[in-house]
Amino acid sequence: MKFTLLSSACGAALIAASSPAIASKDFSGVVQLDVGAGTTETSYISSLISDLDDPLLVNGKAKGLWPLSEEIHLQADIFAEHADNIVKDAADESASTFGAALHLLHPFENRARLGVVGSLWSNDVLIGTETSDDATYGLFAVEGQFFGTDWTITGQAGLFSQLQCGNSCGGTLDEGTYINGKIRYFLHDNTSLSLATTQMWGSLNDQDGIFGGKSVTSNFSQWMLEGEHRFADSPFSGTFAVSHEHTSVDLFETSADTNTVWLGLRFYYDQPTLKAHERSGAALETPTFGNSVESVASLFYGDLGDLDLPD
């Protein structure tokens, strides 16, 4: 039985998000759009069995926060991403992701916020150069923010699982655990620099029996350095970021590294400054683990038939 805890948390949050909360005059939110261009390098074995490409990415998010009471706040997110050029010479070189998350948060005045989050998302997965499918994932985590005079530290720790997949999902990311953290420093109320990191430990789906009973793990790590500035007397801000992600599979010691440059635009509703949004708005995130969900099967599975691998 997978994710009974996740289902319970999502159900509780959905009940909390009934119409009185949605109608709250204290609602605030943010809509964001980011575009990125990346370059990917693979290890020697990876280059023999897989041909990962340099991705082009577009992602969007809409997040809102409702104070249900002085003690409990609800944040709801919807998100989507489209990536092109994941695998060279594949039948389908693109992949899409879309999903939603619900956060229940308890504020501690202006010092901190602590809470829990549940997320569901659908992800295209690319398997070698011939096959693609889609998988549904669920995630549950605990999270918190801690506020200083000019800085914020955010942390999250959780677990995720593949809840459903198509007919040919052997070698795809199946389940695992993760931690992430972010430190954000405000040069002034409407200009900030942030550094975010994620570390994930996962296992691969063996529904096709391709591992021969072996336990195969995949690790993912990512960091992103971002600057954001909100324009004077405007609800809009611009962002510039650089990120690095590393995905590895232990069975053949295959790995891929992707460096990406990002440009973004944000629209803030009913939040006077970036610092105010960080402390009382819809500022929390949930991960979908970069390009690892889309590409890990190709990184492992690739065109294994072209290699003379030992049994």
C-alpha cells in the first residue's frame, strides 16, 4: 500500500480549502513564468547507452495563500513544465509535467512558519530512444521557514512514490526520499539573492524485470543561485538564475550533469514587497526533481542491446 499518509494529508487540506477559505479577503498570491536553456554532459558509460541532449525548458506556477485562522494558513499551488531536447534522435524528445500541491502552515508571529505539504503530479518519462510513457507521483513532506532581519532559511524533508505508470515504465524513478533547503538574503525589501539545494535518494521501477532482482538506486542533486528584483511601484519582478543538476544510477555507474541558465517573470498579488511575500505569502515550493524523472530511464536503459554487458 503506497502513500496512505499522503492521501490523508491531501484529503485534510482539500477539506480545509472549502469555499469560505477561497472567499477570504486576505488572499495573496504569485504567478511566475521561467524559461531555461541547458547543456548536458554524460559519463563514459552513459554516452555509450544513452544520448541525452541539451534541454530547453519552460515552466509556470500559480500559488495562493489563505489564512484559515490565526493558527492555520493554507497555501495551494498548481504548476506545469515543458522540456524539449531531452534525448537525441528519440521518437519523442519532449516531456511535460503538471501537478498541484497543498501546504498547511502554522505561523509563529514574524519568527517562523512550520507545516506539512502533499503534492501530486504527472510526468512524461522517456525510455531509451523508442518509448515514452507517463507516470503519476505523490509526495509528502514536513517544511519550515525561519526569518532573520534580512534573511530567510527554508527547509523541507519528505518522501515520494510512483503511484501509477503505463505499460512500459521499467527503469523509471519509482520512490525515494529527499531533503532541500534555501537561504535568501534581502539587499533591500525588493531585491534578493538566494541559493537553493535539493538532494534526492531514489530507487528504480523493475516492473519489466530488467534488473534481475537487483536493487538499483538513483541519486539526484541540484543547486540554483537566483537573483530577483521587483520593479518600483509595480507588482512585477524579474529573475535571473543559474542551476546545476547531477543524476546518477548505480548499476552501471552512469551519470549526467546539466547546467542551465534561467530567466523569469513574477506577478505578485496583494503583497507590498518581496520580503513581505517571503514571510506571509505563498513562498513555499515542492520539488519535481529536475530532469531526472524524464531522463533516468534513458540514462540507465538507453540502448542496452548495443552493449555486450555481463549477466
